[in-house]
Amino acid sequence: MRHTADTPPDKLRLIVPDAARALGISPEAIRNRLSRGTLQSERHGGTVHVLIDRDMVRHADDTPPDTPGDRDALVAELRARIDSLERQLDQERQANGENRRIIMALTSKVPELEAAQGTTESPQGATESPAGGTPPPGPQKPAQRPWWRRVVGR
């Protein structure tokens, strides 16, 4: 920011990027306003200086300056959130371990289910008669695979 004798005291004399930051707009918007004549400017040695009212200047970001108390409160809130997320992660890990135990128990029962089903059906299927002769009269149903084999794809 420069103030020269020819610049009024209520105005700031800034180059385009600084004026954009001071007004919270892009440098291209500053150039557009200059071309429309809604902002005043001076040219010195090939450099364009924008004249801005001092009361138009605002902070580059809209957040108020941090105070130590605000920072401490934010840190405490973030730590509490991290603790909560760590507890949630531990719970999910426990649930995942329990699901794995259940899956292992169920898959260990598969051979027992196959053996139990094998005793109720003959190995050749339900289309043969028990005496080895001709099948009983009437429509014949093809032997159906167990439900878990249809689901698992075995």
C-alpha cells in the first residue's frame, strides 16, 4: 500500500492483485471494474494503481482472527471427535471378528450337512426305485441340489 501526495487521504493506492485481495474479489474483476470506470486508477511507469476507499477494504478471509481460547476449544473438540471415531472403529473391528467366527462355524458344518443329506437320498438320485428296478409310475422330479450349493455355486 502506498500513499503519495497526489492520492487523497481517504483512498488507498494499490496494485491490481493487492486491490483484489483487499476487496475480496479476483484480479480479473478489478480489471473489469477499471474498464467500466467503477473504480479509479492511476498509471505510473507502466504499473496500474487502483484507488480504493479505505472503508471498502475488508479482510481477505471472512473469519475473525483466532484467539488462544478459540484454538484450545477447537483442539478439544477435534480430540473428542478422534476418540469417538476410535471407539467406533474398535466396535466395528469386534463386530467383524464376531462375523468371521460365525462364518467359520457355519462353514465347518457344511460337511455334516452334506453327510446328513446323503443318508436321506441315494447317490444316484431320487429317480431310481429302492429295489434297483424300474422307477415308480408318474412324473419324475430331477434331484435338486441343496440350497447352500445353489447359493455358493458348488
